[in-house]
Amino acid sequence: MVHYHNLAVFVQAWHIFFGVLGAVLNGLLILLAVFKSPKAIRSYSKLIIDFAVTDLFACLLDMFIEIRMLPSPNEASLTNVLNGFCTYFGLTTCTIGLSLFIHTLTHSLWSLLISFGYRYLILFNASLKTKHVLITLLIFYIPSLIQAATYWTNFVDRSTILPIARRVYPEYDFETEPGLLTGITNLFSVSATYAILHMTLPVTPVYITILILRRSITKKLMKSHSIMSKETKAVHAQLLKALTFQAVIPVGAWTAIYVYFAMQFGLIREVIFEYLIFSTVIFLPVFSPVTYLIYVRPFREFLFRTFCCKISPSAVEEKNRTKFYTQYNHSTTRK
């Protein structure tokens, strides 16, 4: 029991630390994207803002609910223990918060796919209009919005889920278990099935698509490498680094999904895995803004000027280094 208590304290500190860190990074990114985006990346900045707002809410909601998930092996039920600040407000607030949190994670994954798709398309098009970007974001947001509006209705109160939790996990003393006990008694209901499928099935195809897009972008850039100017080569080298970093981000979601499936089918069963599912997912909204703060040069230089030292880049260099987010010289990319 002492071991479980120490683990619970560590996990709570983990969520608070990364939640606060992610909220600060995403809040900073929102301000930079709104007020410091140069005209050259004005269209792409809408994607950055969408990313940052989604991830900001994900970090705040993660601290608010702090989920410990206990799947029922080979059964259509699910138990959750919520240890976040939502426990002070009751079951309904916690379950709505949980539903909103999960919907931010799914939308963040879709947004990452859109981001890679955008950078692939600008290799072949001079520009993409802002309205097209916004329409695409809206279309991809609809599945997550439906999930947010319906998933929370499946959760039951402590007295309903407690008999199932005791039967599936007889080794736990739920009477003394801290946190708010809730769960779903029927995972085959329409809204629960939709939410679970939307949370799990797209992860692997989206990740594979991202890797394919990254490879295609890399090949296109390398093909034009020999005819690029020195400055353009430097721009593309930064782009490749950004793509590499972003391609690793979904690994947290991928890990969480397969840990859940392994527990749901009874392949693994340890308390650490119950915490691990959502302790790894938090990496997605925390590290995503780092990519933009480092590799979008106007943002990076503003941070250096503000927190480190004065830097005075030439206007030409700044224009070139931001160019890859919006458009490419057709004479460079088509030859």
C-alpha cells in the first residue's frame, strides 16, 4: 500500500509539472502566433494557433482530471479513478472534463496530420488561402466535437461502478482509494463505441501517413538540394529537423493506445500501466509547441531578444527562413 501511495503521489506531481509546463509553452506560442507572425507565415499561423489552443486546454484539463484507467479484461466495462482538481466539483464536472480532455487529444492528432499535409502541399502550390486552412480544420474538428458532446453521458456514479471494480480488481481496496470513482458499464453503447474507436483506430494510420508525408517532403527537398542557394539550403535543413521532431510526437499517443488494448485483452495487469496510459499522452501537448518555438525563426529570435541577448538578423535572412512554412520558389522545387 505504501508503494501504491508513493506511486500516486509521483504521478500527481508528474501531471502537475507537465501540465503547468505545457500550459506556459502553449500560452506563449499563442501570443507569438497572434502578435509576432510575419506576413509570410500568416496562413500557416492559423494552424499554429489551432495547435496551441488545443494543446493549452489539453494541459489544463489533464491537471483538472488526472485519470487512472482500469480496463476490465475481456469485458465491456471500464473503471476510472479521477484524482485531479475536478474531484472538488463532483461527478458531472469530472466526466465532462474527461470528455473534453480526450477530445483535445484526438483533435491535436488530426491537427498534426493537417500540418504535415500543409507543408507537403506547399511544395507544389505557390500558396494556400487562409479560408481553405480554416475550413479544413473545421471539417477535421467535427469528429472530436461529436465525441466531446456525447462521451461524458456514458459515465456512471460510484455506487454503480463499484461492484464491477471490486469483481475485476479484487486486490484493490476501493473503500480507501483516494479520488473519484466512476466508469462505463457498457462500452458497446453508440456514443461509447464511437469515442473509443475515434480515440484508438486513427492513431496508427495517422502516424504512418505522417511518416510517409515526411519522407515525401524530405525526398522533394533533397532532390532540389543541388540547385538551392546556401540560404535556402539552411532553411530546408531547419525544416527537416522540425519534421523529424514532430514525427516523434505521436509516439506518446501510440504507446497509450497499445497499453490500453493490452490491458483490455488481459495481456498485462499492473497498477503502473493504469497510470501509464494517460501519463504518456501528456507528452503530445507539452512537446508540440517546442517545435514551433525553436524552428519558426521569428518566434525563436523574439524569445532570444526577450530572455537572452540581442540579435539583429537581416530582413532578407528572416524572410528566407520563414518562407518554407507558406510557399516555395517553383523554380527550385519543380526542377
